[in-house]
Amino acid sequence: MNVCSKCKNEITGDLYISKLNETKILCENCYYAETFCMAMSKIMQICKKYKNTNLQMHKEELILEIYKNNKQKNLYKILEIEKQQDKLKVVILPDKITKIIDIKDFEELIYIINNQKQVGIPNQKEVKLLRQKYKPGTKVQLIKMYDYISPVSSGTIGSVDFIDDIGNIHMKWENGSRLSLIAGLDEFKILED
Ligand SMILES: [Zn+2]
């Protein structure tokens, strides 16, 4: 008979080995509880690096507020973070986007959101310069897209379709995606013929 070293109940299902102490076996519930505790402390460490964040703990959920600046005045996004087995379920508000991610992807998510918040809308003169540089048909290769919804993969090649009035570079990517590039945020380069 196997007994969970945490809750002391008999383990009827799969056995799990504690990540904190490899000599201990755990039941599924205790294993995921342990994983979440580890994830939470990692989340706290990540958030400490950003002065514009405020992390609150509720019963089964973490609420992370991301502000536009370090004074915690203009709220930019709210993240509701819950455990989902050994992954995190993150709801990004006000976009209402749900993502199921590994803890290692959480740091990337916060990084992307923080990059996005810093991007302003280009003025008319800047849009004009963008249109001169990225004419329709210009071949572009993506280095990195700062988008947490469904970014185009790094290295993808596409051609410029047009640039709209707020400076978004509308693209026709080789993989069929039409996601636009944001100058000053996304990293990309022109491919010379
Ligand atoms: Zn247990």
C-alpha cells in the first residue's frame, strides 16, 4: 500500500514524486498543490522585477495588475491566474483572452505585455516615413513578434501589404497569417533580393 507523504491517504491512482524532496511520494492532488505552490513563488519572483505590477492572492487565484507606469495609477491589464494541473490558466483582461501556459512561459507573457504597454501611436510624419521604408511588396523576415495571442513564428517571411493610418504594417505572411507588425515593438528586417 502506498501512502501519500503529505495528506497520509492511501494512493489509489498514479504515484507522483515530490519535486521538492525526491524521496517522497505524493498523491495526484498533493502533487499538483505542490506544483502550484512552486509556480506561485516563481510568479512572485518574476513580478518583483517589475515595479509596475501588483500581485494579490485570493483563495485559489492570483490577481496580477499591470500598470502603465511605476506609480501604479493607470491600470493597463489584469491577469487572473489559476492552477490547472501542472499548468497555469491565465485570463488577460480587458482582452478576455485565456491562455493555458507553463510557468516558464509566464515570464515571457509578462515581458510581452510590458513591451506592448510602452508603444505609442506614431504621428502622421512617422507613418509617412514608415510608408517610405516599407512599401507594398517589401519582403520582410520576422525576428520576434511581441504578441501573446497567436504570434507569427520567428524567422517567418512575408511581404508588406499596406500601412494603416496608425502605423500598423499589414502583412501577408508565407504561413497565411495576416497579423500586422507594430513598428517600435516587433523585431523584423527587410530581406534584400
Ligand atoms: Zn496527498
